[in-house]
Amino acid sequence: MLTKRIIPCLDVKDNRVVKGVNFLNLRDAGDPVELGARYSETGADELVFLDITATIRSRKTIVDMVKRVAENVFIPFTVGGGVQTVEQIDELLRSGAEKVSVNTAAVENPKLIAEAAKRFGNQCLVLAIDARRASSGMRPATDDPRMTHDAQHTTARWRVCVKAGSEPTDVDVVEWARRGEELGAGEILLTSMDADGTLAGYDNALNKAVSDAVNIPVIASGGAGTLDHLYDAVVVGGADAVLMASITHFGNYTITQMKEYLRDRGLPMNL
Amino acid sequence: MIVVIDYNVGNVKSVCNAFRHIGCETELSRDPARIAQATGLVLPGVAAFGYAMEALGDAAEPVKEAAAAGKPVLGICVGHQLLFDESTEYGPHQGLGLIQGQVVPVPPEQTVPHMGWNLVELPEEMDLFAGMGPAKHFYFAHSYYAQVTDGQAKTALVDYGTPLTASVQKGSIYGVQFHPEKSSNQGLQVLKNFHALCRR
């Protein structure tokens, strides 16, 4: 049986990890390569590196970073942020990334997914979706306390946001995820813009809606604050993997603590 | 020197990176003379079976000769599949035929590709897993797997709804369906063990 995956996410700007990192014994906590290597050694299942500047000028920097990461990190890693063309995907994969995530460019040009999947294989292509809850005032549909307050609506709808989540579109998240799978995406990286940064838990209604709609793995992202949250994303939200930043970068929990907790609650983990 | 066979496609560099990390310099080559002089050979995993066999081209014979002479050979992912007689991926294709068996699709009852970390039972008598305990997780990413029919081969299995071949050994010919170069410390340990076998 495949294990559930723990995936630390590193936001990178000008070749530095931002959001801050609080790891003991790191010479340079802002170096994406050193931090990635540390996570690789301490039990992370995968890593995600997001280029949050994503300008034309930053592309060369990120390719150089990917090459250095590949020399020092011996687990699979995904690179994303501002990826627009099949050629850019090719360059990142050849530089050592296992997978590349696409977001805004895929919404604007869905053919990008199909072309990249055909050329490199579905397993290389991650569709990143930034989701924002579309409306309020919908009736609660569950009493499950594990659903966050915000998430107590099965009638809820989410809109796809683009440009680093700043710009809402009219595209429905669940439909877009389904379409992404049809086009050839191998995985969905699903970020709740509502929950992101709150440390109050993942949006499990969102996770459930998407994981029920597709057959490819869903990575839950946005809102992780406690170990319970990780468990709920898998059991309530149906996620195959959980992505987090703050709760691991700041040293609240080690990767091993997360895995032991989830294993002890009955989930298959790589320990 | 261990020679990593250069298919001139895909990301063979990650295998070289992993060997370098454990203190073992490798040479990326497809030159028959270099292959003949190597202490061990690695066939990394790239692309589809037929494409990989074609890319191997005239390097296939020297690899077979080295294996017949008892030189350690390690196939990874598709490189592991190439060790067998044939594959059905995109039509029938002949492999190297070093180990008897067929490469067939992962059963469609499970999500294909089989991608992620899965637990491999490690038989004590397999050299690659020496000193690693009864079971470890490794990173897999594949849609086909080898059905081993060779009576002289030892195998390690992984459970994906049905048991799949995760590793094979026949004499000094080794194959791993998973990616040791992407399997963290336990993957690096497998490469260390192979490196040790090449120095015997």
C-alpha cells in the first residue's frame, strides 16, 4: 500500500527561502539547498520549491537552484511558480526536478497540460490550483466537528484564483481539477487561499470535493497548524499527501513527529 | 570505476549525483572499452522500454558480456526491466535476456502509475539489502513491472493490491524497480551496498 506523504514547501525568492525558517543547526536557514537537504535527511517524502518571484529574470536563478538541489537532495522534488511553457518544464526536469507544477499558465492555456503530459509523462506534471470559497450564507451540511467551521457546507463552491492567488476567475475548482486530470495532470496540488497561513486547519470540504472528483492524487495545502490537521486532511478530506510550511519550518513539529503521530492513528507512513 | 550507462536521454545525472554523495565517483559512458574496464555497471531508468532498448543500441552487447563475465550490473526502474527477456509496453520488445521473465502492465485495479513510497520486504539473502533489516520504504514511479520466471533469481516484493517485483538478483546481476537515488537514506544505502559489491 502506498504511504501518505509529508511534503514541506519552500517558497523561494531571489534564491532565498522566505517565510523564515527556524531549524536548529543550520548554517544558513535561508539557503533552499541546505534546507532541502536537511528535510531530505530527516524523513520528508517529497519537497516542493515554489519560485514566488517568477519573473523572467528569476528563471535562470531557479534553474541553477534546481541543479544544486538535485546534487544534494535524494527524494523527489517538485518545482513551480511562473512556469509558462513546455520548454521551461523540459529545462526544469532536465535540471533534476522530478515534477513541475503549473498554475496560472494552465488556466490561461489548458493545452499546456496536455502537451507537457504527452511529452514528459503524466507523473511529471502537477496541476497547482489556488482555490477561494465563492460565496457565503450557505447552509451547514454536516455536524462533523472535524470539518472546520468554514468548511461545513457541501453546497460550497470554490473559484480558481490565478497570479499567485491574487486574481479570482470564474472557473470552478472541482471542474478544473477534473479537466486537469483529463488533460493529463498526474497530481493536484490544492491550496485553500482561505485557510492558507491561518494555522487553523485545511479546508477539508474543498479537499473532499476535489479528491472525490478525480482519480489522481490530491495534495492538501494551506492551513496546517497541528498534527490533528494533517490526519483530518487525509481521513476527512481524502488527501493522499499533506503539504505544510510554517509548522515544520519553525520547528513546531519534526517530520518524524508528524509521521509517528499519523502512523499511530493507523495511517500507512514511510517510517 | 563504476560506469553509468549513458543513454543520452532523461535524467541519468540524478543517479550520478547520488553515487557522488556516498563518496563514489562514477563515469557516464557508453563506450565499449570503458564498459569493459568498469568495476560495475549501472543501467539507469529512462523512458519507455522499447525506447530505452533502442537508446542502449550498440552498448547492449558489451553490457551482456560484462554480466556474463560476472561483473556487477545494477538496473534501475526501466534499466531493471531491460534485464529481462521482453516487455509488452507499446508492443513487444526484446530485452537483454539476462534474467528470464516478462515485463507486463501493473494491474489496472490500482491507480497507474504506481507512484510514491511503498514498503519492500527485504530477503536476507539479497546482497543489495545487506544489513538493512526486514523491510524498508522506497520511492516507485512505474506502470510496468517484471514477472520473474527464472529459477535461479531471487526476488523482493512490494504489495500494491497485488505483489509486484521490487527487486531481483541473479548472481551478480541486480535490478531494482524503485528509484534508490530518490529513496532518501535507505536508497543511498542500497547504492552503498552495490558499490561495496563492485569492490570485491
